[in-house]
Amino acid sequence: MERGSTPASDPPGRSRGLGAAGGPVRPTSAALGRLWPLGVHEVVLEQDGALGEWQARNSRHTLPHCVEQVVASGAVHNMEHVAAGAVGGAPHEGMHFSDSDIYKTLEAAAWDSVRGVGPGVAGFVEEVTALMGRAQREDGYLNSWTQGQHPELAWKDLRWGHELYCAGHLVQAAVASERTGGDEGLSVVAARLVRHLLRTFSVADGDGRLAGVDGHPLVETALVEYYRLTGDEAPLALAQHQVELRGRQDVDLPTSGLLGDSRFPLSYFLHHTPVRKRSTATGHAVRELYLQAGVVDVATETGDAELLGASEAIWEDLFGTKTYITGSHGSRHRDESIGDAYELPSDRAYAETCAAIASFQWNWRLLLATGEARYAEAMERVLWNAIAGSSSREGTDFFYSNTLHLRTDHDDADEDSPRRRRPWYQCACCPPNLARLMASIQAYLVTRDGTGLQVHMPFSGTVSTVVPGGAVDLAVRSGHPWDGEVGIEVRACSSAREWALALRVPEWVSAREVRIALDGRPLEASWTGRYATVTRRWEAGDRLQLSQPVAVRTVVPHRRIDAVRGCAAVQRGPLVYCLEGQDLDGATALEDVVLDTRALPEPTADVPAGLAGYVKVALTAAGARSEGAAGLLYGDGAAEQAADAARLTLVPYFARGNRGTAPMRVWVPTGDSGGTT
């Protein structure tokens, strides 16, 4: 798509009503990009599909749980303290950036409102929005820690203060509220805050305002989206300058000494090298991924192909050498950071949930900008493994970090590496982040361009949107991620023109294995990269069916990933599987099991007790297990006990930890070279 062209006769703007109000990311018609996202109102998920059931669980359980916990944790009380005009006296409850938990919960509630929220959530939104208005300073500044504890430090601790980070989440919540027809109160608070930011922070070198960036990127994406919502170019200019200032040696990252540790290097904050000169992913994983999302947003809206290329270079490094098989990022508990190339230990994987969500958001922006299937592939991997596995089956307990190997005797005392999911955390960034993503997940599945529609991830639900020459209503049915069937029925179509319907085929399926039928008759599709495309004059009653195998694959790691050398992992479709201790007999430790890779594991609908209805396909595999850990810690191996043949059961990684606490591993030794994790 040429810059300045319109993807599909649907220019952005607020005059088209809620049906075209968009979702979390809505590029302008002038943006540099290939694809146009559908809005939260244009795709509706059916609850009998896997994604729809997950979203319903989020609405019924996760979001109300977040509301309860944001109040119980003291985050709302902090805001009440400020609204009452108090300074000092009572200590700040929770982390100094606890405001962001409130804002993410408000954003989740806004996206969820398209399906209708309960009175508890609605009451929370109304009360907290009014509270924020009372707490906000006359000049638009709003931050409960600074105002309630150290008002003299406003914008004085950019390294650790998280002020712009919190402001970004507030703006994102307001954008969501505007796009879903929410109360105007939140928009008023956000507008005052944005005006304050524009008066305070530099938008060009030499303008006399504060030339500084936040130690935790996020405000960049929020400012760009605010520009997209309002059409005001000033927030875009601020976002652009924030990106350009980051990493410059002449831009200070001041600290008060009250909030953070001085041992963290500038690379932790991504302030060590200018964005355009970097090619290596590094630093705090969430910060890196949020920054890259903002870089892509700025690049697309300013038409800056060089800047977009800089972000793509980071992607090549991160996904080529530093990404877990589950799609997670962050191999070091120290600094919650990205490690060296191929430094991917399973048992010490940090793999923070927020990093997985940030990866999903960054890849979505890259997909919109380029149309390349690899970004949709990365989204699918991280969604169905790292993100899906971070919350419990009930939707009210969560992992902050997501290890790929939980040892039998692992100590649960450390909050950042728990054996079990927990209902909340002192640093509670992950649960409300999950809530806002899943409340809007339907907006990440389908796009359009000047040729027609693209389905990037299968789902069950409906699509009502515009296509070249008119509008269309589609019914989509899929058993994803359990089977490879996708059916699309055209229920209504007002266009008399030909337009294309494209479905992404994942990288683990070859084109020759794909079968496509129209109204029951075989049809040859054209191929654009990994997308099977059918172009025709669609009419009501047309039925398109795509069938592809969901094969089991045994995967071996790159030889440089020393931590899992001699091991193998098992995947089926987009799902990574794991071995849990509950599925071994009581006499066998997880560490004494090896996987026989001479035969592929076999799918079975006979899932372990406790996972029925949640898991539809388990795997059985050949393996061996010994009776215990015999022999010296370091020896010649002569005392090793013989291993007995065994039949192993593997379950999806996302379902781990739902039957009580037990050891678990994704990478299982094969016995071929003696390697272990």
C-alpha cells in the first residue's frame, strides 16, 4: 500500500460511529503500512470457541478479580489520599507505579464494555474516573506517589519514577473509553494530562522544554494512539522526539535516589545507544518490547522506513537468538532482562508475562506495517503458550514469570519464581495487562487492505466490516488450536466487485498439505507468502473451507543453546507440550525421565484427570525412567541405573499447574548425548 492511500474505503475518524471506532491500534489513513486492523465491534467471538471461551472467562472472572485486587492492594486508596489533598502522613501502598494497575484495569473495562460489564466493574469505572479528576493537579499532572509523598520530585526522577509510564497507561485507557463510547470523564482527565506533557516535554531540540525520557518506555505508543484518536499532531511530535532522544548521551536520565537501585546500567533502560543505531535486543525485556512497539508506531505514522527497519533489526536478533520456544522473552531473573544470544536456560527462565504481552503487541504493529506472516506466527506462538499459560483455568491466579522447567525440589519462597500461580503480586503489572489484552483480543485477528480481508489467526465468531465495493458479514468456525479446520460462510455481501479472502497457513504446514473447498468443491487458491487467497465475487451463502493437518513435531534446540543440549521438545499445531510430575508414578522423579525420539508422540483425547474440558488433546510418547538418582555427582557413569521403558503423557504448556503443584519440564532429555537442563 502506498503511503497516503486508504486501506479499504474506510478513512479513520470519529464520525463513522462505534462500528468503525477501532481497537487498541488504529493507524491513520496516511500511515506507512500494508494492513488495516478491524475494530473491537467488527469481530465478535463465539464462546464455544477456544478464544471466545477465554475471553468470556476474562470478562466473568479476571476483570472483576482485577477490580477487587486493585482496591484491596491500596492502589485506589493512594489516589483517594491525593484527592483529599494530603501530602505525606500515610505511606504509599504498593509499588510507586501502582496507578498503572488502575489504568490498565480501566482500559480492560472499556474494551469489555462492548459485551456489557457487570455492576461491580461499571461502578468501579465511574467512581475511579471521578476520583482521578479530583486528584489531578490544576496543571494536568497526575501521579499518586509523587503528589502524595514527594510533590517536589515531579519529573525529577525519570530513571525510576515511572511517571510517563503511568501517564501512557492512563492515555491508553482513555483511548479505549473513547473508542467504545465510554464516559467522557476519563477523556477529560487524559486530555488535561496530555496538554501538561506537551507544555513540559521537548518536542524538538532547542525548544526550551524538558529533554528527557522515561526509564520505562510505554508513553510512545500511547501518544501515537492519542494522535490517531484526535488528529492533533502535537502528541505525535512528542512521541517521535521521545524515540529520538532515547539513547542520546546528551540526554540525562536523572534519579532522586529514593526509588531505584544504582547498579542498573543504562542498557537496562534502553538508554545506552540511540534507537536508530541499535541492532541487538537487550536490557529489561518488557521495556525493550514496549519501546519497539512505540518505535513502529512512530515509524508508520511519520513514514520513516529507516526507523521501521531499525525495529525490524532488533526483531531479527531477538527472535533469531533470544526467544524461548513458548514465545517468551527474558532469560535472566537479574534485571528481568534479555540475555546473550542463545542464553535460554529453562529452569531459570524469567519469561515475564508482561513481556509476552508486549511481544504480541509489537508483532501486531509489525504485521500491520509489513504484512509479513512471520509476525502473525510469532503472535500465535506467544498467545497460545506463554500468555495462555500465565493465568489459571479459573482466570483468577497468575504467573508473573513463566519457567520452562520446574524442578522437583524448587523453593517457592521467591515471589518472582513461584511453583504455583498467585492471585496477585506486589508488582501487579501482569494480571491487569492480561485483562486488557483479552478484553480486546478480537481486534488482533483479522485485517483488511485494498484487496480484501486477511485472517491471521483462526477463531469462531462473526466478522462485519467493509470490503472493496461494499460490506460483508461472515461467520467463521474453527477448532483452533486443537484442529486445522477453518470454515467461513458469507452471510451477507453488498459488494458487486471481486475481493480477496486470505487465510494464513502456519509455517509448520506445507502448502501442498492444505486443502481448500468452496461450497464443498475443491478449489485452487493463490498464494502470497504464507497466505492462501481466494479472490472472487462473494455472495451470500458461499462457504469456504480450509483444512490443514495439525501434526505432532519433535523439536531439537540449536546447538548453541547449551542449557538444553541433548533434549527435545514436543509441539502439536501452535501448542508446546510439557511433562508434569502428576503424570508419572510416585516412584519416579521428573529428572529421571528421558524421551524416546525414534517415534513421534501420538495424540489422544484421553486427557489426564483435572484437565477435562480445558485440554482437548494430550500426547502419549515413548520414553524411559529410572528408579532414582544413582551414582556420583561427577563420575564415570558406571553406577548409573538402567532405565525402564515407559509411556509418557504430555499436556499443553498452557495447562500446566492446574492440578496442584508438581515438577514440570518442556525440554526433556533424549538420552542420546547425556545432556540435561
